[in-house]
Amino acid sequence: MIFYIIRGMYLVLLNSVDFIFGNIIEVGHQKIANNFGVKNFYHGEAPFWFDLVLFYGGQAIFFYIIWKLYQIGFTPLDRVQDLTDVGWGDGSKRAAANRIREIQRIRKSNELPPVYPNGWFAVAESRNIPKKQVISVSCLGETFAVFRGDDGKINILDAFCPHMGANMAVGGVVKGNCLECPFHGWLFDGKNGVCSHIPYAKKVPDFAKVRRWPSDERNGMVFVWYDAEGRPPQWTVPAIKEIENGEYPYRGRTEHKILAHIQEIPENGSDLAHLGHLHTPNIMKGTDLAVALTANKLLDFIHHEWDGVWKPLEAPNEHRAEVTLSHSIPMFGFKPKMMDVHVRAEQVERDIMIWNNKIFPTKPMFVAEDKLIPRFRRWYSQFYSKNSPRFGGFRKEGLDW
Ligand code: FES
Ligand SMILES: [Fe+2]
């Protein structure tokens, strides 16, 4: 039955293509005929190459457009940008790579806050880990084996096997709710990291276990709990109702790699003064700051106006803060209501150019109007603890925060 429906649809499509391009050919032939002063230059009288190019070329373009429309309508629009793609101005990728090395050299590591704050970190998307699947994730200075057992639950173990160091997420096999190392077949329980089976040993010693990391799955994402003191999770990731009940299906995302301390990004929300400068020029002036912040008579007829509030929440949600932004575009004295989602996505790339190139001063020169930033810093310090790792312990090129 399905076969006949698909076949029927295919025939209808072919007929439509034939009709559309048949007519285009007729018109094309007639134009040629007119140019050459011939009266009846119809289908069949044109040179062979003309039919070939117009008909098959036309069909190729037609199917390409259908394919693109399908992609836009039915597949997620992912905009994934590499470190050298955004935030370096107009230069080449090679120039960006040189600049990255230079910045890593000149940044003073002793001035930075600890590199990894305590808390939940998204390490994967749920849809990428079906049952019995394991993936290797390197972040937070660790390498994790993230896998989904037969019970449908996610488990996270240290990826490197304590036996002889194989990466269990590369070639390892999920068996029940355990992960089997690909090197000698030791089997580790996802619930506690304990080794339950060594295929060639009479007895499994008590010390045979691997570190297990607390994990959670919310909003289509897999989270790992990181705490420098080894404490269990101190809070849970809040669920976004519309994602959990399927009202907001996945339609794509933007993803950027950024050369900055992780604290810089949330700090931006408390830095209200930068909104009125960096994010004011017309979005059409782009994200290269040398262009965006220079006066341009043609493009300065509109600009963006922002207003914002940053506020930490009360206990028991003191680990959360709220940023509320309002945005308008005055145009010839009017403020038309606009969708500002797109504007924000593009505007972040202006921040990225700042983040990539800045340093993190421990004693910034704040004026009274900057008062939210020191407040943010005091609030954010709750995520660092005595044993939080400092930058000096990591390779300078480490970008895995
Ligand atoms: S290295 Fe994993 S079982 Fe030997
Ligand atoms: Fe910003």
C-alpha cells in the first residue's frame, strides 16, 4: 500500500516537473527563435545541448530547492561555529589561529578565578545517546563515558579504565546497565562504578572500581554534577515544562566556541552599561566591532534600545539569578514591536569578539552605575570552593571550560 502511495506521489511530482520545465523550454525556445528571427522554433528544433542544459539543469535546481525547503522545514537548523569562525573581525582563519595563540600567551593565569565552578554542566543531548550507546565527552578537565543502560537511564563514569587506561567510551559495550571495557573486558556497573566481572580472573578484587559521576537528564540534555569537594548535588536543574512535554520540539541551535573564562558569559547579564554601547548599533552593521561601532550614515537610521535587570534569587534558589531584557528598535521616531529573538542571537557575536580578546581583571575600575557587576561577582563566588582547580594546573591551551 505504502509503495503505491509513494509511487503515485512520485508520478505526480514527475508530471508536475515535466509540465513546469516543458513550458519553460517552450518559452526558452521561442525566445531563441525571436532572437534569430525564426518564426516557429518549438520543442524538438532546438540544439541538443539546449534541451539537456535547460531540462536537466532546471530539474536539478528544482530538486535542490525542494531539498532545501525540506531541510528548513523538517530538519534542525544547527549553526555550529568553531573557535576561529566568530569574534576575530574580518581576517582569515589562520590570522585568528595566530591571535588565539598570542592571547593565550599574554593572559595572566594567576589573575583568573578558579577554572571550573561547582554545579551542573550539560555534557550531551539526550537524543544523541539511545539505549546501549556510549559516548566520550571531554570537559571540566575530565573525560567521561556517558552511556544509556537497558533501563533507559543515563550513567556517567570516568572514561579511562582503572585497569590499564583504555577509553571505555571508544569501543566499549553497554551490557545491561554496565559498561564493558574494550581492552580486557572488565565490566563496570553504571550505578556505582564497581567492577562486577573480569572475564579471565577467578575473583574480582574490592579495589576494582571506577569513578562514577552524578548525572541528571532534563530538557533534552544530559547533565553531570561537578563539585571540587566531592559533595553530592546541592540542587536540581529546573525543568522547562514546554520542552519536557514536547510543546517546544528541537528545531536547532547556535553553538559557539569562545576563548574566555566561563564566568565572563553570565557576568555579561549583570553588565547593563554595555548594552547601551556594544548592542546599540543597527544589527545590519554586523558583528565585526570595527564596523559595527563606527558611524555609518546609511545604516544608522535605526538602532537598538535595551533595558535590563539582573537579580539573584532568594534561598533555596540562591544558586540561580534572573536576567530580564527588553528591547526595541526606534525607527524614524516610532518604536515598532519586533521579534527580538533573532536580534539577540546575532548580537551575542559582538560579545564574543569582546570575550575572545579581553583579559579578566581582578580589580576592575567600576563606577557607581556598574554596581551590579561586583554584586554578580560576589554572588558567583559561591560556585568556587577550597579545592576548585586553578588555571596553573592545566595546560595553557586548555579550552574545555
Ligand atoms: S584496560 Fe580496561 S579492561 Fe584492561
Ligand atoms: Fe552582551
